[in-house]
Amino acid sequence: MRYVHTITANVFVKPGEDEARLKDALLSLFPLDLDKEKLKLQRTVAEGFDNKIIILELAVYKERHTKAVLDHLKQLLGEEQKKLLANQENRVDDDCYFYLRLDKSSLIDGKAEL
């Protein structure tokens, strides 16, 4: 039985932030060879009143991809972080989407923190 059908991760790059570092941080969540697996990182520019925000997004749909990403995320999260996730009921919305938000600066440092 397949529990996860899609994993989508995105990061918002604000003016003044290093896009390359944030791109690398986002890609660190996906232990996959993007070229070999034919996955593409999407880059979108959203314009606000005074500035532009860049949105980087990567999604995986195949079962072997989602399994690899979840296994990798479990390794990145410490035991305390996993316990915290297990005790929070508000991570699933009405459409059965599971959400989590990771700290951007920690992710740049190679750590996954909620």
C-alpha cells in the first residue's frame, strides 16, 4: 500500500538571501540524481509591491522517490524532532495533506529542524 503519493518542497528566496545556498539546501532534502531521475527544479519569480521573491520548488511522484526522500528526512530529523512531529495533530489538513515547515537557516547548515 502506498502511503505517500507526492512530496513537494519549496523555499522562498527573499531579496538579499543567497539563492545558490538555498537551492543547495532544498536539494539536500532529495537524495536523488535529478538528471538521471528526470526531475526538474522549478524556479518562479513572484513580484510584490517593492521587491521580487524567488520560489524554488521540487516535487517527486514515483514511489521509489518518495520513499527515498522520507527515509532521508527521517535521518536528518533528530529523535526529538520526530517525537515532536508524532505528537502534533495539526499537520494534516482537511484534504489529507501533511505539512511540515523546516527552519531555513538550519537547512543551510545541513540540519533539519521544525
